[in-house]
Amino acid sequence: MDFRTLSSSESINQIYVRCTSCKNYLSYFPVMLTQEETLCGRCPSKNNSIRNVSYEALAQFVAFPCRYQPQGCCDKFPPGEIPEHEDNCEFRVVPCPLDESVACKWQGPRTELLHHCLDEHSDLVLENGKFELSLTGSGNFVNVIEFEKVLLIFKRSFDLERKLLKFALYRSKHDLGNQQFLCRLEIKGENNTVSGDFDSSLEANYKMGEIRLEAIMCVTSMAVGKLMIKKLNQKNTKVDEKMLTLLKCIKCSNYAVPPIHYCTEKSNVVCSECRENHGCNSCKRSAPTRNISLDGLASLLTYPCKYKRNGCTFASKCELINEHNDSCEMSDLLCPFNQTTLNCLWKGTKKQILEHIENKHPEYLYENNTVISEKFQEGSTYYRVIKFYKLCFLLNFKKGSFTYYFTVQAIGYFPHQYKFEVEIQDPSTEGIRLVASKLCAKKMEINSRNCFKNVKNYCTFHNIDAFKTDNGINFKVNVFK
């Protein structure tokens, strides 16, 4: 039977594949069973539940509708891709995005966030960026702003005792966009004006800016504020590029991101990654020094992706660029068999790694949760690649005197934490299984000494020679979220 044919909603609805608790399709692994319930991975499992391995083995071939189909999503995915899609689905049902002090009980698809705030919280909409600020008492304020069809939340806090106004402008954490805007906040009194320039940010990492109001409070008890917003333009981008050339690390030639260091004699810029071994002859006598002034300047610039040369077009402020660089699909990658006996010298990008392994090392590539047979030799380390839909994981395993070791590592960095489960299979008909589960390592290490250092990332089995067959030991490795 070709399970790939089970992709239409009609086929899925003909079989009982809904979670007892949330009523969604059983498309989110692990699927757990109790005597009364079948629970999907979205719902908390019960203490007496067991994993429905048989169902998962079949369901992995089925393309399920997104759980947000009623809200308008028409996409279908196999279970391995469902978690990431549902996290990022534009139709995902989210709560009111405003601060809890003014939020309502509304829930709806992401696509309706802006309309909800403009319609249901019209009293909070800031027209033309203008507002009044009473200087006679402390207070907290939240406003909604629409700019370039983007929902922005403007948060302010005035401290009368400290004569200080704190402020931030950010996109909701439920907003999938990451474009930032240039902003200026002006506070005008009777005779003078104070202002501050800043960038909008994301809710997950916004920081409050500050403006001191002593000069205004000396002569008035009421001020008028004005928030001005504009897009990053091409001219600013060119200026950033010119300034960034001055921040090239002397060792790796990448743009240095705060914290930035420099050698004291020639003022060569050194990035954090190259600080310990930057190769600058002029400062061998002393370690590079932190440059706080450069950090402040760099925080104003827009950085291109480190892998722009490979085709990536992402750009952002320094606080987000490192996170993107770590997970960029265009990041440089060596073949995982580079330092093994295969000595493969291929170099490419994270996006190309699966195609390379399928073409050049197919005998070492296994689908997720399939049986692997191996005749272990004591002291030898073995390497295989597990294909988890479009993602690749490196499986390392070896045998000690009486102990078998297994670890799974991400090939390339993935922002989500994945786990793996190793199942040693009983060759007899009694059906005994040995199972252990640990976290996948987020960084790939080829050196076998480093592979088995962190106890959170490897599992062990002891005295399992009774499980041997003529083909060695049979085991399965299952990667899951």
C-alpha cells in the first residue's frame, strides 16, 4: 500500500485520527495512548500513557491539514513538518496582543491582529503620533499605531520622582515580520524640546529608551509628545555599509558585533569569536581590549547576514543578527563525514547538505525511525545520517568494553530543541525492547571524544550482547521535537 496516497481530507476523515482532548488531528507527535484516550503531542500526556508507535509509523506518510484550517489555512503537511508550520502559520489563533493592563479576551487568527486592535481598541490608537503627558504624577501608558500596514505597540512609563520617561515601540510577538523602523520621540514643553532617536524592535527583546524631563518640568506641568516613524531607506543602508567596513575583524574579516574588542597598539578591530587567537603581531603582549564606544556605534547600524555572499538577503540590527546567522539556511557547512575515514572534502550550505548526502553518501543515510543493523567493534566510532523530513542529523555510536554509546547531533544549527530516542530490538519473538531518550546536540562535533562529553546528549546501554544477531545489533533511532 502506498501511504503517500492518504493525503486528501476525505481519506483522513474516514479513519479515527483525532485527539480525544483538543479534537485536532493526531498529526503532532508523540501520540500517546491510555485505556480511555488518544492524545496528540500538543496536549500534556498522562502518567499511565504509552507511545502509539504503530500509529506514528503509518501516519508519518500522511499529509494532514493544518489545525488552523477553519481559520483559512489550506496547507497540508506530514507530521514531521506540522509543529514548525503551526508555530508560524499566518492563520494561527492568538490572543489579544496588547499589554495585559489593556488586553481583552479576544482570540483570532494572526491575519486579524491589526484590524482587531484598530477596531476593538480604537481608544488606544495614536493619531499622527501625538499625545499629551501630564507631569504631575507617575503613570504607565499603552498605545496602538499602524505604520506601513504593520501593528506597532507604543509603551511608555513616566516616573515623577526620577523625572524620567521610559518608552519602547515594538511589534507583537505574534507578528511574523521582523522589519524595523527608525523612530524619534520628541517631548515639547513651553519653551524647550527634548528628544531621543531609537529603532523599533520585537516584543521578545525590546528595551526601554529613556528621556530625562528636568528641563521641561521646571516651567510646566503638561507636555506634548510626538512620535515620528520612518522606514530604513537606501541612503541609510549605504551609510551603514560604509561604516561597517570599519568594523571588519582583522582575523576573519566578518563584521564585528558587540561586544567588540581592539588591539591597543594599532587599534585593529577584533570580533568576539577571534579574540583569543586573532593573530595580530602588534599586541601579542596583551589581550585585546573591549571597545565600549564602538559597541554604542555598532548598535545603530543595520548588519547584513554573515552569509550574504551565499545569497542570503536578511539584514537587521546587531541584537538580532547573531541569532539569524546561527540558523541561516545559507550558512557554510562542511560534510559531516569530513573528519571520518571517508574524508569527504565537500563544502556547501545548510540548504544543500541533504542533496549532497543523498548523492554522495546514500549508503550512510537512513530515514527517521528505521531499523539499522551494525556489527559493533570495540573502540570504533560509527557515523550515520538520519533524515528527518528536510532536516539532517548526525548519528554517532560506539562500543566500549561493556557499554554502547549513542548520540545525535544537528547538522547545522536549528533554533528548536530536538530529542532522539534509541530503541534496541530483541531478535527473539518475545518483543522485549530497550529504549532510551536524550536531547540532540545543537552543535555538530565530529571528534568522538567531544561527542560523548555532555550526559544530556548521549545515552548508554549496558551488557546487551544477548540482543545480537548474525547481522549484529538491530536498533532504531527516532528524532522528534
